[in-house]
Amino acid sequence: MRSMTGFGKGYAANAELGIAFSVEISSVNRKQLEIRVNMPHEISALELLLRQLIKQKITRGTVMARVTMDLDEKQNLSTVKINHSLLEYLAKECSELQDKFGNQASWSIAELMNVPGVMEIIPPDTENTEIKTIFVQAVEAAVNNLVGMRETEGQELCNDLKKRGKVLIALTDKLEPLIAKVPEVLKQKLFERLKKEDLPIDINDDRILKELIFYVDRSDVSEELTRLRSHFTQLEQFLSKNGKAVGRGIDFLLQEIFREVTTFGNKAAGCEVTQLIVEFKTELEKIREQIQNVE
């Protein structure tokens, strides 16, 4: 089991090319997978590769990836190109203006270098196999560290959920004998109400007995109890699936458990099981809150 929150960092460099990548990836909970990327424009062509590497290891959550690139201009990888033709043309024009207007038209090479088009930043060749290799190394290191943190936190969540699951089973064990008495309790209450109203009804009348049996059968929750026990078994199976995304499955299972317990409450309204059902739902809600952060 994995949590959906975590952080991972990765770094890789190539001294010969004079390039290095630093990658930081963090994640928070979300029903679907959403990847947000912040990386230099010069290597934007590698964004698709970054997303693919993340999707290989992560299936749910909002993932924020930040990539920084460090270049050593003294090495083989050139990053700046000067348009000498444009620079010479501008210098010639500025010299002619200075001859015409004197010092009022003063200029410098540094000022001309700031003119758009004179100096161009050359991005690294993202098709270069060596550049891609160190990029992948940095991203994979960050993703693996992120997954490691998510798994560590996920194990803590798993242990907590197992404990809470045992609490639900214990409450169900208390509920079962009480629920078995519900039909008889409701039957007695119905007799008492009829007697109180002093209605001229013959309880030996077949029609009355059929209606009474139908009423009592509707209060039987043996099927719901069987399904509830089955849900507990499924929950244990989900919690034992190491390294797999189980959040959605458990979330759906908890909805089914809630539905069964709600049926208990509806059929046994007014009986002594009500307080236990309230405790059950309270504990179940705590589990549902926890599971929102499970991948």
C-alpha cells in the first residue's frame, strides 16, 4: 500500500558534456493522476519523457515535478550564439549616427548585445543520447525516492487500517446476536401496539399471521450480515496487496460496508443495536478519511 503524499529528489550529471539535471518531485492526494511540470523552456521537448517515467510508477495523486538544468559553458556544450552579421550591421549604423550627431549618439557593444536577435541561447540537443540518459537517471532517482516515501507512509496507513478493521469486526460480533433478536423484538412491539389500541384483531387469523410474518421478515438482516462479513474478508485482501494501487477498490468497498450497516439501522430502528451502529459508522468514517490518501 502506498500513500499519495511524498517527496523525492534526483540528480545526474555528465562532466564531459558539461550538463547536469536536478529533479524534485512531490505529490499530494487526488482521485485521478495529474502531473504538473516546471522545467526550462530549452528542454521542453523532454517533458513527454518525464511524464512517461512518472506514469510508470505512479497511478494516483497530484504530482508536481520541477527540473533544473546546470550548464558548464567551458565544456563542449555551447549555449550561446552571436549573430555577427547583425552585430556588425548595427555597429556600422551606430557609427554613422555618431559621425552625424557626435557624442549624442554614443553607443557600446554591450548595449548592442541586448538587441533582440544579436545573441541567441542555443538549447542542448535533447535528441542527444547522452543527454537523455542523464535526464532519465535524474528523473528515475527522484521518482524512486518519491515512491519509497509513499510506501513508507503507506505502510503506516496500512497498519492503522488493519487495526480499525479489527474494531469493525469486533463491533459486528457484538451486533450479530442483537440483530438476530430484532425480528422477535419488533414482533412483540407490534403485539403490544395492537393491544394498546384495543383493536378487535384475532392473531390466529391466517391473514393477520401472513402480514405479521411478512413484516417480521422485512426486519431480517441475515443477508446483509453475510455480505458484511464478506466485505471484511475483501478488505483484508486489499490490505495485503503490497505495492499495488488499492485506494479506489477500498473506497468502493467502504461504500458497500456503509450501505449494509445503514440497512441494519433502518431495519432495527429503536432497538438496542442503534448505539453500536452509531459507533460502527463513526469508526467507518475515520477509515474513509484515511483511505482518501491511499494510492
